[in-house]
Amino acid sequence: MASSTATRVQKRREVLRRAGLRPLQMWVPDTRRPGFAEECRRQSGIVAEADKRDSDLGSFLDAALDDLDDRAG
């Protein structure tokens, strides 16, 4: 006799817990929601404008990349 879906899910979760994992619920933005794309554009514009005004940003990002390269190599 086949086990119910709930029983299979419970068994799978028990296996994962024994492996040291725990369940996690994560909420993410609903990209299908009306106005989502417009809000992304609005926020991106704010960030782009802030980046233009920050003259030290480029050198900071270059230094961070150099640091990552040094750690990887």
C-alpha cells in the first residue's frame, strides 16, 4: 500500500533533520504583483544616482575585488 504524501514528506524531513538540517521558510518579493517592475526601476534609479555621486565607490569596489582575488589565489 502506498504511503500518503504527508507521510512521505514527514519521513523526508526526518532524514534531513538527522543530517543536521532544519526547515526554513523564506519570503521573497512577488514578481507577479502589479507595480513590481516599476518599483524595481524606481529603486534602481535611486541607487544609480547615489553611485554617480560617490566618487570613492569605484576605488572601493576595485580594492574589494583585489582582496577577493588575493584570497582565492
